[in-house]
Amino acid sequence: MSQPVLRFAPSPNGFLHLGHAFSALVTHDTARALGGRFLLRIEDIDVVRCRPEFESAIYEDLAWLGLSWEAPVRRQSQHFPAYEAAAERLKDAGLLYPCYASRREIADAVAAREAESGRPWPRDPDGAPVYPGVHRGPGGDERDRLEAEGLRPAWRLDMGRAVAVAGEGLSWRELDEDGSVSEVRADPLAWGDVVILRKDVPASYHLAVTLDDALQGVTHVTRGRDLFQATSVHRLLQRLLGLPEPLYRHHRLILGDDGRKLSKSRQDTALRALREAGRSPGEIRQMIGLGSSGISG
């Protein structure tokens, strides 16, 4: 049996908070308990919001917590050609189409359809409107006109066709809190035609994270419960691209006093602020419900 490989993959678009500490510690503790490897990956495809000072802070915060990881660290911004190559395979299979619609056009189309039908437009599992098909796959002349106007397309997955190509029985293995493994049925259709290549960068979260996990040999994907439903899209991409299926574990989230998921805008939960206030790594573990070295969540 191959050695387990786990990863923690933050984005350097703000300072790490208690929720990140929980995910990193759970993943690190699990890797140690399994005798596996712990990888750190920097998910910085958002070249506008990600900044070097936040990346440096990630290393400082994790080291302060007592974590160590393998070098070199994979940075997504250095691997755009790999994502483009994977997307080309999907294009060649007829599974991607260009979308020139702006966010405003999409919002207006959703509003118009809601007004016409008198019913709410379908939402994806994250609560965003399902893509309504604006500029869906324009013909050659229309594409030439749009690009002559300086518009660049995003590339969306034709979800209906992709699911048909993938075939039936799409699911993933979920490691539950009691240590048992359950089979979860994937439902990628709930997401609509998701973006695979963004307009501003040749990647998207769905494509990059799926490909990275495969290229790094990740066997156990440990991440927050907020990404549980997104696994449907990732399993579909794995099937379409012939990538291995890891074991998933979606742990509980650390919530704020208002009951909401923590965000990087909450400076009171930032690890660096807690450290400056005199908190110790052991106290951080206690605050998020972990023992001195135990695994929970």
C-alpha cells in the first residue's frame, strides 16, 4: 500500500485565522498518525488578491503552530501551463464552451427570467445563481466580433454533456467522524455549467485543485465542510481526465460568535493577532477543540 499523502492548501489573500489553524492541524495530525506525508500548497491563481506578504505570513503562522512540511512548496501560479493542457483535453472532447458574458449580464438575465416566471432562479450549492446560458457557445462570426471588441471568454463546462460522458455511478468515499467510510453520490448537475478557465487567469479553483491533488499524489483530501458539495465537480473532472480518486474528509468548521464561518476579514481571529496578544500554540489547539496532539473534527 502506498504511503498516505495529505495536504493543506491555503490562499495567500489574507492572514490565516482559527479556521485555517484547525484545518492545518487536523491534516498534519492525521498525516502523522497514518505515517504519511504532509504537503503545503499555495493556491494563488487569483493574482490580483494574492500577495507575497500573505504568503510569507502563512509560513510564519504554520511554523509557529509547530507544523513542518515538505519542500518545495507547490505554488499554483507557477503551473498555469498544466491547467491549460488539461483544459485543452476537455475542449478537444467537446466539453467546454466559451462564455463572454459579464457578471452584470448574467445577473440581469437571472433577474429577467425570475420576473418572467415569477419564481426564483435555481441556485447552486453555494447559493449563487446557476449560469443562465448567456452567450452560450456563440458561433464563429459572433466570437470574432466579441473578441474584436476586446472581450475574452471564460470557458465553461457543458455540464449535461460532461455528466453523460462520465457515465453513471459517480460518487466519492467520505471518511466520517466515527472513522467509518461512506459512499456519497455525486451531483455535479446541481452546479450548472461551472467555469473551468477564468477570463483573467488560465485556471479555476475546480480545475486547479483537482489536477494538483492528482499531480502531487494526494491520497487523503482533508478540508472544510463548506467544500463538501464541490466534491461532486471534482469527482466529475477526475473521471473525465482519468485521474485517481482520493479519500475525502470534510471536517467541521470553526464558527464565529455570530454563528458564521470565519473569514480573513475577522482580524480578531487572525493567528498573528492572537500570537501578538500572547496566545500560545497549545492555547490555539484548545480554542479550536483539539487536544495537545489529538485528532478531532
